[in-house]
Amino acid sequence: MAGARKNATSDLLLATVLSSLDDDKAEDIVQIDLRGKTEIGDHMVICSGRSTRSEEHTSELQSHYQS
């Protein structure tokens, strides 16, 4: 039961991050499922941006959600 709760929380966090990146016009967004492959996290998100604002917000997201 705890594993299902962790996956739900992880999936919700991923959806929040992806939505925020989309709102800020991030480009080339790639999500990589790491569940069962490493202990460092459940997902990896890679993206690029064309504006300073987009890149600054992406950096803020990383700092906020990184544990």
C-alpha cells in the first residue's frame, strides 16, 4: 500500500513539474521513468528554453523540487 501511495505522489509531482514547464514555454521536454532503476529518484525531466525567463524558472523548479 505504501508503494502505491509513493507512486501516486511521484506521478502527481511529475505532472505538476511538466505542467509548469509547459506553462513557461519550455521546449523539447523529455521525461524518463527511473522507477526500479535507481534510488536517486522516480523521474528525470530534461528540457530546454529559448528565453532567459524560461531558463530561470526551470532552474527555480529544480531547486524547489529537488530533494
